[in-house]
Amino acid sequence: MSSKLVIKKLDAVLKMNNAFVKALEDHSLRLTIPSARSNSIGGQFACIAGARDAYAKSIMKDIPFSWEPNFKYDDRYSVSKIYDHLFHRTDDLRQFFATCDTLSDNQLDLVLDLMGHEFLHQGQLIRYMYANEITIPCEVKDFWHLED
């Protein structure tokens, strides 16, 4: 599998998690899964934003993964702050990949780990949105073949 194809798949999953944020309002970020032990939707996005940040830094510097995100956990209840952070980090990665001819084994490994992390949270976010009767974005429903 070529690294270009992997980058294309990563871009698709990043777009979908960005779309999740756009479908929410600030008050939605405080919701949990009723009758089940869970963190908040905002807590899910704090993990997505922090990991995307840390992985992106490691990928662009071609260094081993290090958890050093710039996303402030206190921003987990602001749709605009989460969206801006995710959008800018996605844009940083797109610009980097546009100028990068090849990926090292380390970079490819990090890209795959980031992709897996983003997909993991998509499954969780789908569950949170169903549990709270929040409309799931069309691009997510289409990708995962979800029904209303």
C-alpha cells in the first residue's frame, strides 16, 4: 500500500471527526451516555484534539511519539475552540504531506496509529450521539452505512 493512499485515508477520517464537531453545540459537549459510566462528549474531543496534536508533531518532526499536545483540556466545552484546533492541525498535516515525497517507517507507523485513534473515537462518538439523540453528520453516516 502506498503512503499516498494511507494519507488519503487519514485525511478522510480527520474530516469526519471535524464534521462531528460542526454538528454540535457547546451544551452538547457536556453530555454523557445516560445510564452508563462515561466521560463527556467534550472529553472525547479533548482526547482527539490532544492526540491529533501530539501525533502531528511527531509525524512532522519524524520523532517517536510523545504526548505533548497544545490543546487545553479546559477548552473541551467550546465547539469553536475544538473545531479551530482540529481544523488547524488537519491543515498543518495536509501542508506537510503535500511537501513530503516519502514517509519514513516511523512516520508511516505514526500515521497509522493516528488513524486508528481517530477511528476509535468515531465509534465512541456515534454511540454518544445515538444515546443523546443528536443527528450524526451525513458524511459519517454514509461512510459507516448508518441508519437513522
